Amino acid sequence: MKIILGAAAAALILAAGSSALAQRSFGPSPDANGDGKITLAEYQASRVARTMRADTDGDGKISKAEFTAMVQKRMSRQGDGGEAPDIDAMFDRQDINGDGFITKDEIEHGAARRFDMMDTAHQGWIAPNQLLEGRRGGGGGG
């Protein structure tokens, strides 16, 4: 009985730890209702909220200059983690219609693609630890 309780406690600690780590990496938890499952709608809302913080002029879209400032700010907070990303390529991937701005619709579209790659079991939701795997490149983050 003690072994089972110990194992259950360890599992809860690991789950809480991965959730806390996901929260540090992605800001407030995308799991809006706290059920331990992140749905597509929750993931999209989280990505939109996080990315639209870069809209410093409040026009409802993100220019390349705003995007560049956001990426550079995140990189400086994370320290020198190796090779700098190609910010122009990152921006161009998200600017789907090529108009020079990233909009809410484009963020939602990109989030849906990422979510589909992380939801490898095709169950319509992902666990918080899958966000970390997706960010590291496992489970199809990109």
C-alpha cells in the first residue's frame, strides 16, 4: 500500500512539475479550465494572447519590427542558448498572406497546425508536458 501511495504521489509531483515548467515556458497555463487537458481552442487562445502582446501600437496586428522586438526580448530573458533564430523566416512562416503583418487569424492557423502535430493520439487534446515536447521539437512542434 505504501508503494502504491508513494508512486501516486510521485506521479502527482511529476505532473505538477511539468505543468509548472510549461507555465514558465508559455506564460499562464493554456489549460483555461484546469482539467489537465489542453484543447485546440485553449491552445489557440493562449497562443493569440501570448503573441499579441507584441502588438505595441495596438493596431490589432504585429509588424515585423514588433515581432523582432518580441523575439529578441524572449531571447535575452533566456540567455545565450546557442544559435540565434532566423527571425525573418519565423515571421514569414506566420505571415501566411504575406502582407507584412501577423494577425489573430494567422496565429490561430499556425496554432492549429502545431496542435495537430502535438496531438499524436488524435484525441482532441494535449497534456501540458506535450507543450514542452513540442517546443523542443518532439511531438511535432515547429
